[in-house]
Amino acid sequence: MVSEMGASGLSAAPGWLREEVATLAWCWRLSRRDGVVVGLTSHDRDLVIDGVPYRAAPGMKPSAIETTDSLEAQTMDLEGAITSAAIAAADLDAGRWDGAALSLFVTDWTAPGAAPVTVARGTLGAIERRGGAFAAELQGVARLLDKPVCPATSPSCRATLGDRACRVDLAPLTHRARVVAIAGRAVTLEPGTAPGTASGAMAFGELLWLDGAACGLASPVVAQDGAVLMLAEMPPAPPALPARVRLVEGCDKQLATCRTRFANAVNFRGEAHLPGNDLLTRYPGG
């Protein structure tokens, strides 16, 4: 996390922040992974900063900001956040705000064009509902140090279908379809609306909802039986039927699949023929 100003930073603070009567306003800029950007301010009037409108949310303020020199995850409590129409409780429960980028800064509300002072920035991690507010773990750049230095060996592929390591083109593997029935976590596709998915290719793929309250939410596909897909989870509020969806085919991360289905064995990120622990611990002559 990029932490708030220390004592040495106060002397370098802009003049308006060192005035006896400071005209400062807290501002939050939140950028969701789907591209939605929301600006909120503790001031009683809307502000426009760098072309982004910050809606007045006077009841919203940080109740606690903890910053240290350690590499541990920091937390931030935002009181009154759910009372803002821009951050709905249903969206929090649906996971729309998971991983959103957050920038917290103060600005002079009499001159919102002046350079703001950044207090903290990072991405939202685990979010906990607390009545009319929520507590969010703010993950900063130190979080990158938690990643392994080198990948561990595995018999299955460690890449994700279509990513930079896999390099498979997802365009021919992406389809538009309509869901006509929902039973638990099973959804039935309208026949003929998803060409190329009849052979079980959707297993381990993804279904993205394009209609209703679930629009923009993705559901992993765990299995396929013809036109019926079994999802890992359903959105909190399934849309009215029929509902449009976007389907992206999946991969079981096995070398045989990579070679025969995608002709992509050269980019297989696994060690399918590496001896396992059972061979290493076998008794001589066993």
C-alpha cells in the first residue's frame, strides 16, 4: 500500500492543507474490473477532479486507516459507504467490487483543480459487510511480493486458456447464447444459439450474464451435458428468462487436450511426464 503522509511529508504539503482553517474534502476514486469508475467525496456538494465527477456523500468517511512499515495487509473501514447509490449492497454481495482499484486522497474543495494529496491507494481484497457499512482489506504493491519466485512443477498446465502463456485465440471459442431454463445451478441453453458447444467443450469454461441484475457477472462452468451447463455458482439475482449470455469454452489443462484439441502442445505449461512422489518413494525392486 502507498501509505499516508508522515511527519516529514507535512512540511511538503500544499499551502491549503497547512492553513489554520483547512477547506479539505475526502475523495474516493474506485475503478471496478469491468471498467466502471465511481467517484465519491465527503463534501456536501459534487466536485469534478481531473474530469471525473465525485458525488457528494457527506456521511462517508474513513473511520480507521492503518499504515505500517511492515509488508502485512492493511485494512480500511469506510462508514456509510453502502448508503451511496453508487455502491449498492447487492453489488457488494455479488462480488462486483472485488479487486476494484481504490485511491483515497484529500483535495481543496474551493479549488478542486489543485493537485490532491494521496493518502492511500491499492486494490480491494476481502470485503466484510457491517450493517450499513463495510470493511475492506486494502492490498498495495507489497502484495506482489507474496507471489512465488518461480512456478512449481505440476502435471497439469498452469496457464489459463487464452492468456499470455497459453496464446490460444479465444475468438473462435467465444459464443453468444440464450438461457431458457434454470434449475439450481444447472442452466439450459436454447438449441442452436451456441454453436460448437455440443461436444462438452464448455466444461471448465465461463458463462457471462448479459441481461438483468446479473449483467456483467461471470459463472464458471464445471460440466456440460448437451445443452445443459452445470455452473459452479449462480448469481445472487438470476435474470428473467430467456437471458442472453456469453460463453467461453474451457480446457481441462491436460497435455492430450492441449495437443489434440488446440494443437498447442508447444505452449503447454506443465510437466506431464515428470515422475511423481510415488515413484521417488518406491522401494528398490518394487
